[in-house]
Amino acid sequence: MKLNYIKEFLIFVLLILLQVLLLNRISVFGIATPILYIYFLLKLPIGRSPFYTIIAGFLMGLIIDIFLNTPGMNAAATTIVATLRKPIINLFYEKEVHDEYLPGINTDSGQFIKFTIFTLLFHLTLLFFIESFTLFNLGNTLIRIVTSSTISVLIILALDGLIYRKKPGEQS
């Protein structure tokens, strides 16, 4: 049990470092920026307590905000996504799934892909509308949401496929 929390902490730190030091420096055509830190919320076990999830999401967003000098935008978007994580999971996964179940591309690929796309679209919609705080450049904001979501989903699915491979003889 404690090993799971240590593993989650290491993933938490690694994703923040990747986002701050590498991914935020990437801008595809000046429009799309890959967002990887939300992967932490996607990969938490389904039964993780809402308090833990919300605090972890807030801290992750706050740390990203501190490093990127964005006044609370990532913290707000990530906290809202963390708060609504359980209802979002219930949209895509059956209620009988046990508490320590890890959503992933190798366990339930269809549900995980839908869950990832929905969560990323929701998160980036919140983030970019908080950032722009206007509907004046709606077209530009929508393009940023779609392109950043597409790139982020592809990176997350590739990363999940590489990290969490099935072991030979393992059944899903």
C-alpha cells in the first residue's frame, strides 16, 4: 500500500518536471502545447479517496503555476477536473470495477481512450478559457483546445502503452 503512494509521488514529480522543463517549451505552430501532467489524475486507482485526488490535483496545478508564472490557472482547471473525476469515471467504467483498478490502455483500451479524450478536452477547455477569460477570440481558443488535446492524447496513449505493458501470459 505504501509502495503505491511512493510510486504515485515519483510519477507526480516526474510529470511536473517533464511538463515544466520540456513540454511547455514545445509549441506546435505556435498553437498547440502538449499537456502531460493530467496523466497523473488519469492513472490514479479508481477507488482513491476524493480528498486525496482533489489535494493532489490542486498541488500539481499550483506547482505548475509557480514554475510557469501563471496565476492559478492550472490549479483551478486541475482542481475542477480532480473534483469531477469520480463522475467522469462513472461515465466510462462500470460500477463493479474494484477500488484498486488502474485505468489503462492495456486493461480497457476503449474506455480508457474515451476517458482520456473527455478528461483532456474538459481540462484544456477550462484552462484555455480561464487563460483567455473572454469569448473575443473564440475561434483561436477552440483551435488551441482541439490541437493541444489531440497532441496530448496521442502522447498519453503512447506513454501508457509503453509503461504499462501486459506481461506474457497475463490476461485482462
